[in-house]
Amino acid sequence: MLQPFLAPAASATRPSNQGVLSAAANGLDGFISHHGGDLDRVFGRAGIDPEQLQHPTLSLALPNYCQVLEEAARQTGCDNFGLRYGQQFKPQALGLLGYVGLCSENLEQALINFAAAFPYHQHSTLIRLVDQGECYRFDYQVRHDAIVECRQDAELTMGMAANLVRHVLGDGWTPREVGFEHARPQDWREHRDAFGAPVRFGQGGNWMLIPKQPLIGHAMPGHDPMLLMVVKDAIRQLGERASGPQLPEQIRQLLRATLHHGEPVLELIAEHLQLSPTILQRRLRDHGLSFTQMVDQTRQAMARQHLRDGHLSISQLAPLLGYSETSAFSRAFKRWFGVSPRQWRQGS
């Protein structure tokens, strides 16, 4: 039986990774410079001290990490910055997270260990490997209340995961299919070429279908049981999971993940949180909030971000925010900001 990476109970006395280990930005400064970016400007706007990148076990705040990737894409004029950065990102460059895969017994175990260790590497993130019969589905989604724009991070992470498989099966290996939650970018064909597979955009999350058959029987070339044990222990000590987010952040995460299904339902959100609707409303009042306010705030943040990106038309954006009609979205937007979505986009 495959044994995934197992975590001991959290301990208040151990150091905790509250963001993402800076190994995730290995070589980022050189990659930005290679694409003509101004390092001081990119890192300055993202609030990151470049010195932190020299220490792979230090923690970067996740919002700053996502922002530096988005800022790098803007400053370099390379819209597919995260995709290209991920394609060249070798597993060993990820530090402990990379080596937990590289030291595993076989490729299937490497993927299982990689996914199970990821929450120690990066908090406020959904990461899982789902058995779907012929394929594993590798799921990834940032779930942080302060982060709306994280396209570059998603494309980077999918590239990292693909490269772990290619480390064993060669550069010619391709997944069956890849999906991203963000809208289709202008240069979307580069994504298809990078993964060698169909790529879908506007999905409910980021995912990659990995056929099982090629994984079976492929030993990891760097398999080292003793080193694997040491690496797992180091990951536990450096990156114990942060305590769960407060209730408002949990609700915003659920809303962002489910709005595209239609108008949010209080009872369904409460059921997901294992609370009664009455208790959920009472706890929100303790935070000075209501469920309606939270739906409005989440829609506002998502609407601003998507309008700024410019990839979706108004009619495409409305159902993504849970509106059955474009007119309903336009009325809500004017109530929020005093102008129509089209006027806001033209003035932004």
C-alpha cells in the first residue's frame, strides 16, 4: 500500500510557515532580469526583500509572493511569465518540497508525497491528488482572503508538477488535460504547447490529469529512504500548517469557489462548514458582518479584478459571479461603484 506523507499533531512550540517557503521563488530575480524587468521596481511594488530569496527555508507572505509574479508579468510585458517560469523550474530547485518527491521510491509515490507535503510548503492553499481511475487529478487553488489575482502562480505550479513527472519520464511526457480557473489569455496556444495537451480555461479550479499507467514501475533515480526521512522531518519542523482561517475568510474562499454555480445559498455554505444556518449568521454578526454583505464584498473584489484583466466581456463575467442575467450584474455594479461595469473598465 502506498504510504503518503503523514503529519504529526500540530505543536504550538514549533516554528510555523505562515506563507510560502522562499524556495518557490528560486531563480526568480534572474528570470525577471532575463525578460527585461526592473528588479527594484518589481520587488518594491510587491513588498519583497530580494535578500529573502537567498534563504530557501524563510517564509514569504503569500499575497506578496503572488503579487511579485503578477507584477513581473506586467513589468516585463510577458503575459505568460508564470507559465515560462514554471516550465524551467526543476524539482530540486524547490528545496525540501522538491526533494520529498525526488527521494521517493517511485514516481507514483513521488506525486503522493509532493501533494501531501505541499501544505507545509505553502499555507491557505487547496492541494490534493485525487484518484480518478485511469488518471490522478492534481488539484491546486490558492484560498487566501487577500488574494484575488494569482494566475501566474497557478501556471507556475502546474509547470512545477509537470516537471516532477518529466524528471523521470522525459521532456516528451504530457498530461491528458490541464485546467485553469482564470480566463483564457491572449497567448493561450503557448499553454497548449508547453503542456502538450488540451488546456481549458475558466474552470472551477486549477487541475491536471495525470495518466496512471506511465507512472507504474518507474523508480525515482534519486530514491534515498534515509534522506527522504530526513527531508520529511525537516518539512514538518519548518512548515507546520498554520491554524485555520477565521470564519469570514473561510466563507469568502467558499464563495469564490462556488459563485459560478449561481446565487449563493446560506444553507449550503453552512452545511459545508458543518454549522447550522442560525449559528453561522450569529457568528458572522460577531464579526460585524452578514452573509449578504460577504456575498457582495466577494463579488465586488472578483468583478474589479476581472474587469482590470480585461479577458472577459461583461456578459461572460456575470455568470462567473453567480448572476443569471447580465442586467442584474450591471445593476449591482452600479450600486457598488456608482458607474456601469463598462464605464469602470474604460476609466481604470
